Amino acid sequence: MTTLVILIVLALLGWVVWKLAQNPDKNNDGKVDAKDVLAAAKEVAEEVKAEAVEAAAVVKAEAAEVVKKVKKGRKKKAD
């Protein structure tokens, strides 16, 4: 479990570094500082949240489809 947490943290840090590599000066103040890292981290957080919401919607739709199939199958057996 610890290894998984470490891998996720490293992946998120890598994503932040990748965002900073694309545009190091996020707030256009002429220097790269902690504010730029914070802005990159916020971008990553927004993207992760959007991906999680999308994945949850897909899982919910698939689960609803499975429930429909199970209910349909049970009705046929009851007749």
C-alpha cells in the first residue's frame, strides 16, 4: 500500500514538473518561484478532478446498465 501511495505522489509531482516545463513562469512576473509551482499544482488538481468526475460518470453509467440487465434477467426467470 505504501508503494502505491508513493507511486501516486511521484506521478503527481512529475505532472506538476511537466506543467512547469511547458510554461515555467505561470504568473508572468519574470521569475520562477513558489507562486508558479502553486499555480501549476492547481492546474494539475483541476485536471485530476475533471478526469475523476468523467471516470465516475462512466462507471455510474456502466453500473446502471448492469443493474438493468440483472433486473431484466430476474423478471424473465420469475415468469
